[in-house]
Amino acid sequence: MAERPAPRGGAGAASGGLLRLALTVAAKDLRMELRSRTALLSALVFAALVLVVFNFARDPTRLAAIDLAPSVLWITFAFAAMVAMNRAFHVESAHAALDGLLLAPVPREAIFLGKYVANLAFVGAVEAVALPLFILFFNVDLGPHWPAVLAVIALATAGFVAVGTIFSAMVVRTRFAELMLPVLLLPFMVPPLTGAVQATSRLLAGRPLSEVVGWLRLLAVYDVVFVTLATLIFAAVVDE
Amino acid sequence: MTVVSDSGTAVPTLERAARVVRRGWAVTLVALLAAAGVYVLALAFTPIEARQGLAQKIFYIHVPAAWGALSAFALVGLASALYLWLGDRRLDRFAEASAEVGVMFAAVMLTTGPIWGKPIWGTWWTWDARLTLTLFLFFLFVGYLALRAALQDREERARFSAVVGIMGLLLVPFIHLSVYLFRTLHPQPVVLKPSAPSLPGDMLRTLLISVAVFTLLYIGLVMVRYGVGLAEEARESEHELAARAEELHDARA
């Protein structure tokens, strides 16, 4: 790998500038998405369909909806996130838009963080719609611990979206990007999904918060490690 | 025009590739013969375990295969990190070879395990921490190889797979932590543990010999695969040279 050129744009290297540049990149992605709305709407319909299909994939006389609910919620989130994240770099492949983005006087870290923030907003929007649908379809009561449930969702999503963002930049260069992303990403989803499902099921059962602290800590450490690593290693993916 | 790779080493020739492959097969052959010897030793000259009976004999394949797979994957992660740092193409060739051999060893481990598990545990598979971890490592490196196969450009393939290799290395402790909370059923370590090995001397001897033999097998197979990688590169650069010569010819005409 060639030596990476020093971040151009002077002030961009400062952390405040980095964040501002990242938000500019994210705003560009979100503006594009809001104008077409195709990917967002498909991801939403996909999430709703997964929830509906799951309801018919269980024998209602043998298994109560609540027993299956945490797994269904997280499988839905994981699948919908994967559908959504394929979009991030796919939109850049037309007309060599990625080259244009890389030529801009913006450090690589800012580009990655921008893409990451846009993906978070995107996946977060899908989750924000899927969660009420899930509560409706599965007759779930989030109970007194609802802020903790939201914290679990935020922590788990922040982790696997970081890994998904960097992988989507790579798979877009392959022929079967839509298939390659899940194959690469699912092993990386094991720790966040395990933690999220375990924590969610305990919280929905009304167990005390102290029972989920360990899982929350695992999710938080995963977030710190993989967001940092993905941000730093992103240059190796885009710089030839 | 330069015929030198970015790391400064010359572009491999087919002759050199063939030499590496031949040496690799020689080492592999020695390792396979030694493996046959290990099973004679295991079946005829090592005591039968009192409670597990003959089923325990699979231990002498399963444990060295697991050792081979896990070391192979760790070396892929290491070579990946070094590749991104140094950019030496040999590191990428080694990572590719090691990942393929590691997946093969992992497949041996994941098939011999259930064969033993059925009579001893009464079940082919259980979601025990160690089983789950190794299964996901297997999937991780199958994905790694799938990504390699799907990328055309050699340099891009090297960079991308190095990124996956490094991230995979960091993923291992997380998978381990997240699956560890399920009660573990797997036999506890009998050799590599803080106190002295609890395996009887005869069995320990056979196990250590088979681990050494599998390590040799790993080296042999990696050499073969490395040589095949060299041959692929030699062919690619031959094609590139031919294409360039044609261009020059056309330009002159």
C-alpha cells in the first residue's frame, strides 16, 4: 500500500473540523436518499414483511409470541440493516462518484464517519418504524425499562453498522455485493446480536437492570473497538 | 516499463512457482506418512481411555486439527496487519495460503468433533462456547476466501482481505466473550492450562507427536498453496506483458 497522502484541507485535520466534514458527507447522503426515498421505503417495507412472516413461522398453540419476540426483533433489525447498508457505497459506484469524493480535500476518516452517520440515520429510521410495528404485532409491553431497551438498540446498532459500513465499501467492488455483505458481516454480528437478544429478553421479562449490565458493557466495548478500527483502517480500503 | 513488484521482489516465474510447489508436496508427503505413523502409535501403543473407550482415539486428530486451524487463522490476522504496514506481496500470498489450509483444518475439526460427540455427549452438536467460537471462525474465513475469489484486481484483493483479516482477529475475543456465558460442555483443557497437564504420560506423548505432525502438514500445504499463488501471479504478469507488447507493436505499425 502506498503511503497515504497527508490529510488535505488544513483545518480539516482538527477534530472539530473532522466532525463538521463528516456531517457534510452524511448530509449529502441523506439528502440524496430523501429525494429518491426508494431505498428507505424498500427497507421499511422489508422490515414490516419480515415481522409479518415471522408471525406465521410459529405455531401459536405451542409458542407464545413473547417467547419469540426478542429474537424476531433482532433478526428483523439485522436483515433490514443489511439491506439498508448495501446502499451506502452502491450510490457512489455510478459515474465514479467515489473517486470524486476521494479527490475532495477531506480526510479519509471524515468520509468514513460521514458514511457511518448516514448509515446510522438510515438504519435508525428503519428501526424507529419497525419497533412500533413489532410492539403492535407481537403484543409486547416494553414495560418500565423502555429507556434501557432503547439503549440496547442504540449500542448494538452503533457497533454492527460501523463494521457494515466498511464492508459495504469493499463488497461494492465485487460482482455479488448483495450476497457478499451478509456472508462477511454476519460473523461480526454475532457478539452484538447475542448481547442485544439476551439483554432485550431480560428487559422485556421485567428482570432488574443489574442483570443486563454485563451485556451492555460488552456492547459498549464492541462499539468503541470497531468504530475506532473501522475509522482508522478505512484509508486502506479506498486508497490505492 | 518496470517488471518489479511494489515490494521490490521480482515478479515470480513459473519455474520458481513449480519449485516451491514441489518442495511443498515433499513436506506434505512426509507429514502424511508421519500422520499414518501417529495413528499406528495411537491405536496400537497408546492405552485406551477407561471411560470413553475407543472413541477417545479421535482426540489425536481432533485436537491437532484444531491447533492447526486456530494457528493458521491467527497467522492470517498477523500477516494481514503486517501487509497493511509493509505492503509486501509475500505477506498477502502467505495469508491466502494460510487461510485456505486453516479452513481445511477447521473442517476436519468440525467433522471429527461431532463424530466423537454423538457417543460421548449423546448429541452431534451443542451450542457450547468453544464449539460456537470455532464454527464462527470457520464461517469468518470462508467469507474471507469468498471475498478474495470475488475480487479481480490483485492489489485490491490484498488490501481488502487484509482489512477483513485484521478485523477478524479483533472479533475473536468478542465472540468468545459473548458465547462464554452459555454453560460450557466441552472437555476442559488437559494440556495447555495453568497447572501441570492432567493427561496420562503415554497419551500426552502421542498427542504432542500428532500436534507436531499436523504442524508439519500445515507447513507443507501452505508451501504448496503459496507456490500455486506464485504460479497464478506469474501467469497474470505474462498476460500483462503480452498485452503490452501487442500495444507497442500496434503503436509502431
